[in-house]
Amino acid sequence: MEQVSLLVDTSMIPNDTVLVSNKNLVLDNGVYFLNKVAFTGYIKELHENSSKIKSVGAYLNGKQEGETITYFLDGSLRDNRSYKEGRAYGRHIGNWENGNPKFDFVYINDKREGLQKQWYESGARYAFLTFKDDTEDGMQKAWRENGKPYINYEAKNGFRYGLQKAALCYTLRDGKLKTEQK
């Protein structure tokens, strides 16, 4: 398998920063323009009614290039996503507000690649799915919140072998029926 660098070179992006609320900044068909010129620099968003940073993203010629980082109101990391020419590229990680991991994905040119991991807010595993060129390839595993598996199969050449689509009719938490959904 060919080794691909997941890093995006942002050395050509100046430190110029503009607030997303700037009236001269316009998003048109996925491209940001500042004063009618495709924007290169950083776009910052603040939490509503606050001076605290909600997100900061790098842009090249109006498209996302490099990291876009989002924060919770308390300043802790919500997610860190990477882009190349406006497309998901590289590692994307996210956290729940309590600090537990929420997801850890890898994209190459907007396509899922490799092991894609997700967790419940409690920190328990939710799904560990493997992709190649945005298609299931290899072991696919998912668990109910109580830790019991409901998906456990291998995807190979377009076929699935093993436990799949085990109906998730209800969720148990600590051995009791969970009635509240978040």
C-alpha cells in the first residue's frame, strides 16, 4: 500500500484573520470572498454573546486549507478537522463536552480511509469501521452502549461475512432501559 502524507502544507497562508461576522466576508458556493476577492487567511468565529473563540479555520483562495479547530464555550477542544483544496483530508478528531473522545476519522480527498472510530459520550466504544477509498473494507465492529456487540463482520470484495444489522431496538445503561436520548 502506498504511504500518503496526511499533513497539509499551510506555509503559504498569511496570518491575516477576519471574523466570520465581517459584513464584507461572503460565502458563495462553498468559497469565501472578502471584498469580492477569494479570501486567503484565517476565519475566526466567536461564541454568541461572548469574546471566546468558537472556531478558527485556514483558507486558501476561499477554500478550507489545513486545520479548522472548533472549541466549546469553556475553551476545550470540540473538534479538529483538516482540509485540502476545500475537501476533507487528513485526520479529524472530536470530543464530547465532558472531554471524552467522540470520533477519530481519516479522510483522503473527501473519502473515508482506514480505521474510523467513534465513542459514546460515556467513553465506551460505539463503532470501529474500516474503509478503503470510502468503501467498507476489513473488520466492521459496533457496540451498544452497554458494551454488547451489534455489528461484527468483515467486508471483503463487496460482501459482508458475520453479524450485521442486529436491530438496535433499545439502549441499556447500567443494565436498565435508557429512556432519555441526548
